Amino acid sequence: MQVTLNAVRVYGSAAYLGTTPEQQPALLTIPVGTYVLDTTGTQGNATIYLGPPVPWVREASLIRRAIGHFNLEWFRGSPFPTDPDAAIAAAIAQPDAAATWQDSWYVTLVLAQDVDVPTSAFLDKQYVWFVDDPFDRAQKFLQLASALLDRLALLSSTILAPDAFERIIIADHVYFTAPGRIAFGLPEGGMTARLQVSKPYSALDVNALKGRLQASVSGPSDVFTWLEIVLPWWLMGLREEDPWKAFMQLFTGLELLHTSLVQRYYPRVRQRPAVRIANQAALRRSRVLAALWKTDPQAKPLRLCARKDLNDRGEFAVLVLALFPAQADADFAVFERIKKIRNKVVHGHQTIAQTSFPVSDVRELLRRYLDAALAEQMPSVHI
């Protein structure tokens, strides 16, 4: 018989709202496609849901919480329920059982894998009906799935509002489903809260999201080489509530982005006329151009830096001129301002308490450059 292992991550927010009660979004299902999970060719099928809670995920999480409560009470010396089905049904019917699901909008990521199991693995129970090493199966599947859930979250976060990824409701749990059975899982963790500003639901570009996610299934593998270096810092920065930690996580992601991509974009940038024919006057007018040149007064004539000789300012200058040349000077000024704040704190010239960290600025800068690099290297399929 067949059981489906579903690795699930849920983000809750108020990132999108209808402008009237009648415009509250319905549940939107986006099939992403098939992913290869490991080097042996194991496959999983990805789906993203936007809007209200996914009914089976919500119910499975309530069952999971009820099971966790019974286990905890058992460890404390209380007897385990003689009728688990009745006990779980009563627990999930409690008024406070759904307290986790109080947000107005959710991003639900699901990576599913079908597995064949013996008939003997099934129990004649309503809620906990599968007993073929569920703990071990869940742990092994998450080892494969978590990195891909990260990838789906990052790809989505470059299209959706970043606010949508600040608060995790369900963090990478496996739920079991089968035809004619109620989804269930084993115990789950907690949550945090953050103030958010909602955007009109009409601002959500569903076609762009579908295109990016579906292109990722067949995208070139080298895209994910640099993406996987950056994505942990981006996702941590979106969730982090402490401004200093969020600032540093996002800034680290930005640095890793330009360090990872400078080799790709440097040949293109050095051929740009504005770069090739730059003179002292041009370098005085443009700090982004100056970051690419040896400006030592003793160096005659001027010499363009080789890629290996670029510092972090030079690497970001390459990224700016490759992806957003029309606003290069403005973006470079934001980068320098952010970097100056970072240096003052990490070098001890200014304390964390004395500093106002521009988290939204560094977040937006990293989001735009992630989005632009992905759009160029992984063009969306036609919907």
C-alpha cells in the first residue's frame, strides 16, 4: 500500500489582505513540480499554498499537538488514553486548540514523497493509523526535504512580500497521508509574533510566482550553487526579531551574494564602455566606478582591478553594474551606508545600543539583487 510523506513548513502573517471582507483571498494552490531529492534519483513533488490555512495541514497539526500533550502527560505519570481516537477528537475540539492559526494569511510549503509500505503497517484507527517506523521515516525524509523547503521559501520570498516569511507557524514537520485517511504527524514546536503592515491582495503577482517556482524544477544546477550559500542568511534574517541580529544576517547574505556572483558578472562589467574608458574625472563623479579601479595616485596610468583584487566594495560594484546599471550610484550609496554602520559596530566604534539598524534597507537591497539574479539566470516558464 502507499503512504505519502509530506514535509511541511507554514509561514503565518498579515502580509496580504483583501480591501473589503468580500475580497478576502481564497486558498490558492500552486503546483511546482517534481524535484530530485538525492543523488540516487529519489523524487518528491512540491506544492505551495497561499491564503487561508490548508485544511488537512491545519487538522494534522492539531492532531500532532494532541499526541504531544498525551506523551508529555504520560512521562509525568498520567495513564495514556485507553481510547486514543476519542481522546484526540476531544482535544482537537477544544476552543483553544486552533490558537496557532490566528493569522490572516499563510504561505504553506509542501514537499511530498510517495512510499510503498506493507499492509501490516496500517492500524484500524482514525487518527494514528500508520506504525511502520514513522519517527525514523520522518527524520530521514526531513534530511532530504529541508534544504528544498528553504529553496522554495527563498524563491517565493523574492516575489511575495518579505513580511510573509517573518513568522514560522509550523517548522519543517512531516505529516503522513493516504487515501481515505486523516493526515497526522508527531509532536511540533512553537511560534513568535511580530507587527506587520498588510498589503492589498491585488499586489500579489501569482503568475510571476508560478513562473519562478516552476522554472526552478528545470533550472540550471549552478544557480542553486550560489543560492544555497545565501539562502540560510536570507531566511534567518526574515524571521529574526532582534534588529541587530536581523541586520547582520541580511548583511552577511548580501556579502555572500556578491562574492558568489562576481566571477559570473565581472567579464560583462569590464566590457561596459563606462568602465573601459573611465578616467580620473569619471571616477571622481562615480563612487561605484571608482570601486573598480586602482586609484593610488602613484599608479600611472589608471588600472582596472583584476577580479581577484577586488575588495567587497568592488565586488558589490560589479553586481550593481551588471544587474541595475541605471541606479548603480544610488544602490552603491545605500550599500556603503549600510557597510559603514556594520563596521562601526563590529569594530567597537559604536555600541549596539547606540545604533539604529536599517533592517528594511538591507533587506530590500538583498531582495532586489536576489530577484534580479534569479530572473536572469532562471527565466520563468510561460504560464
